[in-house]
Amino acid sequence: MAIPIRNTVFDKIKESNRLTDVELFKSLAKEGHVIAEDRFNKILLDLEILGLITVSWITKEERRIEVVAAEQEVDKIEEQVKETMESDYEASFPGVDK
């Protein structure tokens, strides 16, 4: 079973964490993945829409591609419930001082 080229492109980006589109294109070509420029741009657009990468222009001809850091949302209510449960658990042992 062949791995989709989009996965290969994303793996290459993840390896270096940050690179230019020219470097990525050359790296893929070196490994034998020859992609047309319009297909390459479509893959980058798809990955950006999925929220996996960000693409920004460096110069008129060159773009920077970076992996998006996954941010974990901290639910304040959930955090308070956790703290309350921990304090209730600790308070359930009579005679033990903090």
C-alpha cells in the first residue's frame, strides 16, 4: 500500500520543524518524489487548512513552512474540580496534618 504524498510531505516538514518551500521541494525530489508545482502548492494548502502547518512568505519567491504546535486547552472549571477532588481526598484521612 502506497503512502499518500501528503503524508510524505508532512513527515518531511515535521523532521525539520521549519524550512522553506524550495528546500522542501528539493528534498522531496532527492528522495524520488517528483511533484508538479501546482500539486505541491495544493498539498501545502491542504495541510494548512487542516491546521498542521503554517505557510508565510519570506520573499516574493520563497515561503517559510512551519509545523503548528498543538496547544492544549486548559479548562478552568475542570482544573478547579480536580483540585477540589484532591483536597477532599486528602481531607478524608482523619488525624493527618498537612
